[in-house]
Amino acid sequence: MVTMGVRRRAGHHRCAALIAAAATVLLGAGHTPSAVAAAPPPQPPPQLTRAKVDDAVGKLDGIVRDAMKKTGVPGVAVAVVHKGRVVYLKGFGERRVGRSGTVDPDTVFQLASLSKPLASTVVAGVVGGRTLAWDDPVAAHLPGFTLKDPWVTAHVTYADLFSHRSGLPDHSGDLLEDLGYDRTYILDHLKYEPLGPFRAGYAYTNYGVTAAAQAVANAKDTSWDKLSQDTLYGPAGMKNTSSRFSDYDRAKDKAVTHVKNTDGTWQPKYVRDADAQSPAGGASSTARDMATWMRLQLANGKLDGRQVIPAAPLARTHLPEIVAQPPRAPAGRAGFYGLGWNVGYDDQGRLRLSHSGAFELGANTNVTMLPGEQLGIAVLTNGAPVGLADSVALNFFDTAQYGKPTTDWLPLVDRVYRQQEQQGRSPTDYARPPRNGAVARAADTYTGTYDNAYYGPLTVTAANGELSMSLGPKHTTFRLTHYDGDTFGFRTVGENATGLSGVTFKVGSGSPGSGGSKASRVTVEAWDHDGLGTFTRG
């Protein structure tokens, strides 16, 4: 008997969810997880002097190059702003392995979940124009929007969805995107997701944020990408920032995404089009534009004396809205999430804002700011998450406060990523069938079409002695390899891939190998995190 069901992986914005719960803590925002436990650093002076910041900036080249040497990440771009000035702006390495073209301050990178604080900045601009308010229900501007509980549907607000406190499960809708479904389909099918406590728990949901942002765009009778351009990117002069994949894709000076091979080399293997959840993970930008945006954030919405985003609704994005991670000890501090931001407080009680982003298919980013010190750093990379972006930010702030890093952050952050990745894998090794396992039934026992309200129909076919299953708008096909009895294995694909997973058919009362009736249903382990992965024969 195979036990189905595994703990949900943090998904393609794994980095952002992980940093929200753990790595922001490393920056002084709360508890320290056991995987990255370290002795508390000495108390720094209450303020960072310009001399200390300049010293840290002077050491950034070495910090970045050392991290690139240790990880092999092909390309990195970094921006630092302090008291309204851009004090560091530089690119390192290659835009694409094996081709000419170096990274510079205007190289366009995919931001992944770093899109969220950009999105909340856009919404703050709309809120400032009094079209809507952060605490308005989204249903008024999102026709057909439905969650499992009618009361929650009617009351969930923009703030609820941007702070991940709607009750939607962790990473709701992400697996649908992996199968090729578009934003309209995914938002329409959130109604099947089981809900947790409303406004009483934190669960990171890209499509919760996307639903809120789409409602804002609808309220302004425009698209999200145009709203972002008109509200923020254009007025701020962020010339190479976009919420459309096509703009990134056709940019001549762009950093291509890379994944790490088993031999340690890096390869531009995948293309990640995140338009379906653009507000949550589909923006692209440059180090220069991120410096402009950080200046705006640290100046209460102003740029060079112009009020680009109204101060009050922007300030709301920096406040804690939900406990993202409770303290692990009586004297510990909690980690919070605001509106598109990880929100924490360091040992001096200073507000610290941060967010990270990652595509497992090849990108990793980080932004960290101390608003009280008017200091911020953005780190963009074109490699799958191995801890580089986060550790550069950690090392920079350590150096600014203490003169040097307080610990070797890179392997510690990478270890958290690796542990999180393993949590999403099946406990069953489908590559190794049991020695005395039961044989499969005749292929036509399993073939046919099975219905599922959430994922759509799944079709199992047989050809040349092999079974395969296909589903989704692109008829994504997976080869099924027999494991034991009525259970088969298949290899997951896409941003949320977790290696080999299981597919178990339910066939009458007969035992495997005895023939019998057709399978009545099939449960797909990798898609059953929220109990939605069972398909019933039509």
C-alpha cells in the first residue's frame, strides 16, 4: 500500500515564502530557525553613519564576487541607495552562459516574487487616488470572484489578499499555472480551495495577490500591466520595468534564467512566462530602476520633490498586517507580513522591510531596506536560488552595522533552501519498485477520461505497452511507470516540480493482477496537497 500525500512545497516563489518565514529573521526580523541558528551579534550603534555605509559599499564588489565564485551564479546586478542617493550600481558576470554579453545596471532581470512590493506600490497609488481603499472588499470589482465560504467572499479585502490572510491555502492555484491554465481560469477555480481561518492565519498565495491586483485594474477599467506602467513605472521614470513577459522577452539587454546542473555548471534551460500571476511574480526590472523605486519607497513616495505615490497609502504597505511566523521562544520576536512586504524589527527596534523572489526555473532576487536609516539594497540574479541574493544583502547590512559579516551566511541560507525543497518531495521512491510488489492490471483497466472540477479532465491512454496521462489546456502529457499494483510513478514538471510522484488508481474490489472492472478514480499525489487531486471516471 502506498501512502499518498506530501507536505506542500513552497512553490515557484519558494524563496519569497521561505524568506518571509525564515531568512528575513536572519536580517534581524524575528526568530532564528534551527537550520540557520547563530549567536546574536554585538549591539551596534543606534544609527548607521555615512562612513559605515560607505565602508560597506566599498566592500560590496568583494562580497558579490566571492558569492559568485562559490555558487557559480552567472550574472548579478546590485543597487544601493542611502539618504536619497544611489551610492552603488553595478553589474557582474554574464547575461547568458556561453554567449557574449555582460550584466550592467540596465540589464533586465525577472523579479519573481519581488513583484509583490512593486504591485502594492501600484495599488497604493490607486488608493491615493480614492478609486478604492485598502480595506474595501475585492468582490465589487472582480466579477465572478468566489471563495468556498460566501461570507469570506463578500468580505475579503485588498489588504487581506496582499497580506496572505484570506484563508486560502499556501500557494493556491500555482499547480494550475504549471499545467498551462490562464489567470481567468485559475481565479475562477479558487472557489474549490479549502479555506483556513479568515484573518487569523498566514498562507502565502500568489493568486490571492493576483486576484486583488486584477480587481484594482478592473476598477480603473484597464489591464494590470498598463495600470502598473501608468501609475508607477512611467511617472517614476523606471524605463526598463514592466509587468508583461513580452517586454522582458524582447529586451536586448536581458539576463536569461539559468539552472544548476548536477556537475555544478549552470545552463539556460527554461523560459518562465509568469503573465498569469504577473502582479505576484511577473514583473521584470533593472538594478537602475530598482534603485529609483527604493528611493521612492524611502522618501514616502517622493522622487526629486515630486509626490509620485501618495504617502499615506504607501505607508500602510509597511505596517505589519499578519504574523507570518510566531516566535519560537518566549523572548523571541515574531516575523510579520505587511502589504507585499516582509515586515520586521531589528535589535534596535528599527523597521526592516524585505522581500525575495525566486523561480526554481532560474531567478533569485532580494530587496532589503531600513527606512529609518534611508538605506536599501536590491540584488538581482539570473540563477535558481542558491542563497546568493539573500546572503549578499545579509552581508552588506552586517558590514554596515558591525564592520564585517557576523557569520558565513551563504551556506546557511542555501541550506534552508535545500531543506525546504526536500520537504516537497514524495516520501516514496518511485524509481525503485518494491521487490515483491504486485503486478499491474491490463492497461484498459486504467485507460479513459477522469473528471475533476479543479484541474479539469485527465485522460489516460495506452500505446506500445506504456500508459500516459494528459490534462490541461495544452494537453500536458506525463508517462506513467509502474510501481506497485495499481500505483504508478510520473515525473513532475514546471516551476513547482518535485521530482517523481505517484498516481494510484482505485479499481473495484479485486486485487491487482486479477483483472476486474475499470478503474473508477485516480489520485495524483503531487496535485493532492489540498485534497483536490482525485479524478473520477466520467
